[in-house]
Amino acid sequence: MATIQEINRSIIAGNFTNDQLSSIIEAVKFARNQIATVNKFTLVKGTQVKFVGKSGQYIVGTVEDVKRKFIHVRENTSGRLTSGIWRVPASMLEAA
């Protein structure tokens, strides 16, 4: 099996046709949907999770609510007065 670096190099090198690239994109979308489905059924209110925020750093929080497409996560704060609630796609979450 090829490593992710080999796959990335091959895609960047331009060795694929447009149809092949479309097929790769569909496979990635399918895999993300599978991750989201598994996460929606395993994450419940109170579960500790982490995800990469807009700044590129991991944000750790607690699941507040599980919706159809998004999970509401209350950010765990240390020393701050307010805690933010994030609306995160289920496929972006990992157990903390």
C-alpha cells in the first residue's frame, strides 16, 4: 500500500486524468461521511473530544449536543471567564 506522501506526490505531479481525480475526490468524500456517521453514533453529551480549530491548534472540549450534521462542543477553558461553543462537523472530531 502506498504511503500518504506517495499519494500526495503522485497527485501533485499530475499523473491523473480529470476522471481519475474526480474518482479520488468521491472516495475521500465517502470516507469522511463514514467517519462522521461513526462519530455521530459514538459521541454523546459529556464526551471529551478534540479538534483542530481555525488557528491550527487543537481545541479540547465537551460534547454538548449531537445534531444531524454538526456536533456542538463546549470548549474547555483554563482561566478564561467565558467558554465558547463550537459547531463542529462530526468528521473533524477525535476522542480526547
